[in-house]
Amino acid sequence: MTEPSTNTPQALLQTKQLTMRFAPSYQLGPVDLHLAAGETVGVVGRNGAGKSTLFQLLTGNLDASSGEVHVDGHRLTPDTPRIKRLIGYLPQDPVLPRWATGREVLGYAARLYELPDIAKRVPAAEAYWDCGSFRQKPLSTLSYGMQKRVALALATLHEPRLLILDEPFSGLDLNHIKALEELLTTRGRKGLTTVLSTHVTAFCARLCSRVWSIQDGRLESIEPWQSLDQGPREQAIEARFFAAPAPLARP
Amino acid sequence: MHLYLLWWLGLSHRLRHDLARELTFAIASCVLIATFFYVFNDFLNVQVAALSAAMHQRFAKLASIALLLLTGARAATWLRHERFAATGVRQMARHLGEKRTTVQAWSWLYTLTLTSFSHGLCWWIIHRYLTPWSLPQAALFEAMLLVTTALVVRWPAAPQPAMQRDSALEGDRSLGLTLYLWRLRQIVGRNRASQFALILSTMFLLLVALAAMRTLPLFVAALCSLAAGYTSTAALIFHLADDLPSAWTERGSGVTHDRFVTTYFWLGATLAGAYALAASCAYLSGAAALGGGDLGIATIGQALQLAAVAIVPGLTAPMLCMQIDGRRSGINLLLLLIAALFVGTAVFAHWLGLGLIPVLGSFALKSQAGRFYRA
């Protein structure tokens, strides 16, 4: 299915016939996206619908069966360092180096991104994500929520132009959900683009300028969206979600 | 019994749903084991045949002890994992409120199945291919192994490590050096499996010195040097298996596959270089202790020969460990063992054998082209 792609002038993220085939009977795509700077887009869909696969394709971590991904006008391939640095990515299950500390892994990532002012930037990221109290503890000893905050700090450390977050709210407590919401709102105001997946319709309704739904391997935009208030937006997502037949009969 | 069946079903589902990957792994393992026996017959048997019967018997005994210890360690790791892992049949049953006795019964069944299968297979291989053990000896060793396994499995999970030194933001360094130092620090200072391998390697260095002191054939010292190089490289392989699942940070920051593999090459070269030098020094020290500090040119030549043999695994491992699956240290250790024996024997025969390493590297680079942190 094709995402409408005509009205947006400059695409930060664009895909052309992006397709991932899993089996002769099932594929994700073809997907044609066009995302402008400053947009915050939500992706919803059932478990196993292909949200994480789509994100892996968009970040260049997974080779597509066919099609292309362009970021800021440049084709994204696995070995395009400069383009990849425009993206920040939070995987669904972020595995962190278990022998390292939060401070170390952030310092390491800052060096990999070749960021200036590491000594200021890393503590600032720690402070925003409230990682300071456990910054010197090995990551393997931290709780899931704490690890998630370190992973969020990693994904946002270099203030990427395109931020891709796979289920960012899961595991976070209310304080940090609020921090994430504020971050996403600020990013939108700064003209930075975010794509996120979530199963909580309220987050989509509150934060996203557009929402896509993945169903049977096809990506469809939920319309109308911009003209709706929060309540109707949530209903629109639920209507799309429950319209499709359930994969398994419920007892 | 229901939990036990569930475990078997889980295994079969894993095989069914991940058939291609598991088949590749199984076939690759079989090919490697077959190659190992081929290499052994063609290259090493000649050397082994030259040894006396008593020495031959001692080697077979040592090999069987090593095999038993490896099998015991592997089985203990699996059992301990099942005991402490957050997921798994045991934890699931406990969370579902299953009776304590039922969970214990499952644990016993699981332990019995795993131990009897792994230890039984090991004893069969020893009896069939290495050297038969007398029944009392075998029973005693097996009992010791079981007691050690029980201690390892029941040992409480490690307490929270102490706070780490805060030096993460110090200094200014290049991207390559950042990648290199990050891993070197983990391997030497943090990763316990890697640290264990490095300690084992140091013990082999002592054996090199001992071989020189006891004036054993040079072949024995060379084998110990190779073992020192091999075990030090195992530290690298253990760390790679830990490193790959968290490599999304590197991937996201635009670190290319080539740069990632190159980092491991330099790490391998560092470890191999250090242990080769140490093997050489150990041999010279042993020889010096024997001869009252007098070292001839021939001895120095032999020490250099040992260094060349010890350096082989460290230089070849980075080329091999992403060929099948970097996350599976077992298959990589086997692959490295074959390559190290093959190239190590060639280097022992003549130092020009070191020329095989670039050839191996060329093939490895070609097969890795276009891959992205994947085998």
C-alpha cells in the first residue's frame, strides 16, 4: 500500500517500493513513504504485524528483499556511516553491553558519533533520562526500565534528525513517560522527525501528526487524522484495529 | 511429567521453526568435526606416532580429561542457566504457582536427561576413539565431575559488582581506537568467560616453561604454545558472542562491518602477540633455568618458532569467527581449533607457513563482502 506522497516538499525519510518477503504467502510492503521534517508518526498494528521489521528496514539494519530507503535525499545502505548518523534508533528489546556501565556506554556512543563536548553532553543525557544515580553500575544489574532509559539516552544522545522508537513507552514509569512525551513534542517543534510504534492509542492521539496502521503486510494511513480531537483519534485507531478479523478465535 | 514434555515440545518447536538456521549449524558442525579428524590423521598422526607408547597414552588420557572437563562445564552452564534464568520452564512453572515438589521433580528430570546424554556421549567418544579407562577410575572421575557440577549449579548468583571507576569521558581518541579500547577493556577487565580463558592461557605458558625445563621434545612445547595462543583467542571469541547482540549501538552510529571486523583483527593480534612473546620468554626461561642461564642460538631459534606457533590462533580467529555465527562461541572454538592445528602445524614445520594466514584472510574477506554484522 502507498502512503500519500505528493504534498510534502522535502522528504527526510522516503522509501520506494520497500518490500520484505518472509514466505511465498507473506510479505511486508511494498511500502512507499514520504516523511517531512518535523513530523511525528505513529505506527500501530497487531503483535507480529511487522512494525519492528519495518523499523529495521528503515534504519538499514535489515536488508530489504527489494526497494530503497532514502534519508535526507541519500540512499541508505548498511555501509553509509554519515547517513546512519542522522538516525537514532531504539530497538524493541535493547540489548546493552552487560559488562559496561551506563556512563561508559554513553561515553562510548558519543565517541562513535564523534560528538563534540562529550564531557557535557553525556551527563546532560544522563540527567534528562534520570540515569545519574546508577551511572556507574554494570548494565546487567539494572532493571528493565533503567536499561530502557539508558537505551533512550543512547538513541537521542546525538539529537538525530530522524528518531525511530520501537515501543518506547513499555517499561517506563510515569515520570519517564512524561519525559519522553516532552522530548517528542520538543523534537516536533525543532523540526526533527520521529517515527514510533506503540500499542497505547492515547500516545498516538496526543503526540502524532499522522498514524499508520500495518495490517496483512500493508501499511495504511489512518484518515482523517489532523482534523480530529484526541478522543476521536483514539476511536479511529481502535476502529481500524478491531475492523480486521482476529487472528485466533477467542475462548 | 507435563513440564518435562513441555520442554521436549519446546525443543522440537525450536528445531521446526528455526530449521534452516539449526540445519546450517548442524551441517557446519559435522563438516568441521570431520575436517578435524582429517587434519588430525593427515598432519598430526605422524607427529603422534613418533612419540613413545607411554607418552602417547599420556596424551590420550590428557585429551580425554580435557574433553570431560569441557563437557562437564557445558552441561553445568546449561543447568545453571535453567536454574537462574528469568525465562524457561522452571521459572514459568514457579510463576504459574506450580507446587514446589513438581518444580523440583522437573529440575531433577531435566538434570538427569542433560547430564546422562552429555556425559554418556563424552564417555562413549573417549572409550571408542581415545583411550579406555578402567571402571574404578572412570567412576571416580565421573563422581568428581558430578560433585563439581552440582557445586557450580547450586552456587548462588554473583552479587552486584562494585561500582566501576568513572573514566568513561576522559581522553580524546579516534573512532578505530575507541572501538578497540572499548573491547580490550571488556575482555581483560570485565568479561568473566574471557578472563577465565586468559588465565587458562597463562597456565599453558607455565607448561611451555616446564617442557623446556624437562627437556621434553620441542613438539610438546609447541603444542603448549599453540594451546596458550588458542585459549587466549578463546577470550576474544567469548567476547564476540557477548558483543554482537548489543552491537546495534555501533550499527546505528555508522560503524561499518569492515571496521568492526578490523577491530577484532587488531584485538586478536594484540592478544596473540602478547601471548606469543610470553610463550617465547617462558621457553627461554625454562631453558635458562635448566642450563644455568646459558642460551644457545638453537634455543633462541626454537623460542621464536614457538612464538610463531602461538601467534597463529589470534591472527586467524578474526577471519573465521564471523563465517558461521559469531554468537555461537562453541562452533567458533571448533573452527578455530581446526584452523589453528592446520596452520600451526605448517608454521611449526617452517616459519614460512605464516604465509598461509594472509591467504586465509583473503578468502575470509571475500566471503564477508556485503555482510552487515552477520555471518
